[in-house]
Amino acid sequence: MITLSKKLKQDAEKKQPKYPAVDDGRRVSIRDKLLTKEVQELEMDLPDSCKVHFEDVNKLSSFMLKIVPEDGYWAGGIFHFQIEVPEEYNMLPPKVKCKTKIWHPNIAENGDICLSLLREHSLDGTGWSPARKLKDIIWGLNSLFLDLLNFDDPLNIDAAEHFYRDRAGFKAKVNEYVRRFAQR
Amino acid sequence: MAELRETGGDGVVEVGAKSTEQKAEKMFNLKKWNAVAMWSWDVECDTCAICRVQVMDACLRCQAENKQEDCVVVWGECNHSFHNCCMSLWVKQNNRCPLCQQEWMVQRIGK
Ligand SMILES: [Zn+2]
Ligand SMILES: [Zn+2]
Ligand SMILES: [Zn+2]
């Protein structure tokens, strides 16, 4: 686990030219302060099917999420997501890419994800809000395999059409992708 | 597009201008008095949903930059409160209350 107090101390010492300098010479990263708190809470409140992994414990703004759906079309697969939290967090949402090739109406084959919560600008109030947290994004991504799965407003139009045209064929292709790309 | 359902239940209680009336009414009926009537929209333990620091304390930015004195609270028409610093950054992004998604209209600014 991450030793957070140590991490905060290191951040204070680190020189990162992007941050505004302050009087006492410390550099301020609001993002890192918010993340320190959020990451502590994170592990206590994740779906059983989700696991987060920090490559570098000193860099809470970049981590991997592993989702192993227990039910639904993608059960049996292991799906990896890369989450990058921009310096402007939490005014801007994290950026998420699916690193596992998947046949899914709301996830493109290049890894782009269509989840309203991840949208920077939304006119209808369903997009990102600073009251949201990483936890909400993880629950949201997890739900893409379950109840948020949406065939009516797809990102991967081919996958959605496939589903409506030939449900058995769609299922078979999902399974084939799971077998070929989502085993570890 | 997949949309996250509103989870709600974050402990926000909205008591508007009516609270004084209610209070007055209930003074004559102490049997019905309950804890709910004690809540108000400027209780000290309200947390700014943006920087996650109590609104009565300076926001995360002002704390870090040692500008505690300049940090004030803003209340919206929806009765949600935030640090004015935090909210003025957010409205540039999206002019909605981060908690209830209503269009943001300032009701008052103060301490
Ligand atoms: Zn704040
Ligand atoms: Zn402030
Ligand atoms: Zn509101």
C-alpha cells in the first residue's frame, strides 16, 4: 500500500514547474491533495469485480483498473482500463482508456469509452461534476458491463447493430474477443 | 451514451426561508419537535463538495497559498454552498451546481 503521508511530503519537496510557486517556496497541486484523500477511501468502496493498481505509488494520478465481470455478456473476461487524472482535476474529469480489446456498444475497439460521467462538457447535467470522485467513475465503468450497458446510443455502432441483427452472433463475437484478448 | 444514475443520499438537507416559520410554529407544539428542525442550510459542518474541506474553513487552494482571510462562502438559489473560490473556477467550466445540476444562481456570498 501507499504510504500517503510520505507521499505528500515528497510532493511538497518536488519541483514541478507547472504548478504556481507560493511564498514559502512549496508547490501546490490541488489534484494530488484531492487524490491522496480519494485513494485512501477508494479501496474500501469498490465493487468486488474491480481492482486498482498503481504502477508508481508516488504518482496517484495514473493507475490501472482491472474489471472482472461476474455476470453479463463479458463474464469470464479480464478488462484493463488506464486512468489518467489531469492536473486540472477536479475541474476536469479523469481520462480513461480501455486497454483490452472488446466487442461492446459503449467501448470502441481503440479503447475510447462512452460514459456520460467522463464528459468534460455536457449541456444536460449528466457529465462530469467536481462532486464526483474516482470511485464514481470506477462504479460507472463496472456498470458498463451490467446495467449501464446501452445499445441505443452506441459508440461502437457496428457492435450495437450486430446485437440487434443477430443476438447469437453478437454473443459469439463477444466470447471470441474475451477468449482472444481478455484472459489476463 | 451510458449514464450514471443519480446516487443521491449525500446528506444534503434543504431548508429554505421557511425554516423560521416552521420553527415558530413548532415552538407551540414541543411534542412534535424533532432533530430535523435543528438543521439549517448554513450549519458549520457543511463540506464544500468541490475541494472537500468544510465551507467554514478556507478552501484547499487558499490554505495552500496562505490566503485564508480572502476565502468566503457562496450559497446558490438551490441552497447548496461552496467556497466562492471553488465555485468560481467551476462555473467557468459549467454553470451548474455540482450537487443538484441546476443552473447556478448566486443567492448570497459571505462568511
Ligand atoms: Zn471548496
Ligand atoms: Zn478559497
Ligand atoms: Zn445545488
